[in-house]
Amino acid sequence: MRAAVRPAGAAWQPAVELAARDNGTSFPQVAVDTRGNAIASWEHYDGIEKVAQAAFLPAGGSWQPPVNLSGAGGDAGIPRIAFDAHGDAVAVWTRYAAGASVVQSAARPAAGT
């Protein structure tokens, strides 16, 4: 999966690779806060199960390496991401394991990881 950024008043920057180029990445989504920070999230099949992943782009900076939001032990489907007015981010996804589904989440404080 690739992403390109266009800063305000500037031209599009070259696309960068956020996740491995394979057929296992789907459902990309991006959220941007009022300061210009961005987070992209997606679902990635790692060969065993689906995991929710995300990468952070600080305003004026470069994309940070992707992180797994969900843990092992079942498929994590279709993550969604959003910022609040303070720059805190939250991701949610549905986890399917052992014949049941639950909603899980991960949070990223404005000044944290």
C-alpha cells in the first residue's frame, strides 16, 4: 500500500510505501487532525491471520514505520481510525476468534505512540 501527501500550497510529494506490496492489504483509511498530523490504517493478511495496522505521519515529517494494532489470535477486520479535537487518535476493528466477534480498539495520545 502506498500513500502520497500534498502539503497545503505545495505540489504532491512522491508516493511512499506504507505496507508490503502483496495481495493481503485492504480497506485503507486515513484521518488528519487540525495540526496536519495523519494516520493511515488498513487490514493486512500476514499469511496466518488478518491484523489491523497503522502508520503515523507527523505534520511536516515523514511516515513512521507501520505498527500492528491488533495482536495474534484471530482475524482483525476493517480497522477505522479517527482523531479528536486534541489530536488524540483511536482505531477500532472487529476481532473474529473462536466463533465469536468482539470490537477492539487502540489509542494514540497526541504526544505519544
